[in-house]
Amino acid sequence: MKYRISEIEVSEDDIFKNDKLESREVVEFLANHICKVNAPYVVAIDAPYGNGKNDLSQDASGTY
């Protein structure tokens, strides 16, 4: 049997409105860093299953 957690709705007006993981500080740091880099590079987000890696990346992509 497979279970799938429903996606978190990210509001365009306030991307942190439903941020249950309180990731604003990390997302803003990551987004600011990415905006300053000119060369191609890779960002690795390493955390155990269920720690919000997908949510973090979705919040970061909607920041800028």
C-alpha cells in the first residue's frame, strides 16, 4: 500500500504562510546565496526522510 502526503499550498502573496517547519531563515539565506553566484554550481540539501527537503526547495524557488 502506498501513501502520499498532500502537497503544501504555497501562497504567492506569502510563501511562508503555511510554513510549519519554520524554514524562512534557511530559505532566505539559500535564495540570497544562489542569486549572488554567477557560475554553474550544485546545491545539496541533505536531511533524513520527512525533514522537509521538498518543502524547502519549493519555498526557495518561490522566493525570487
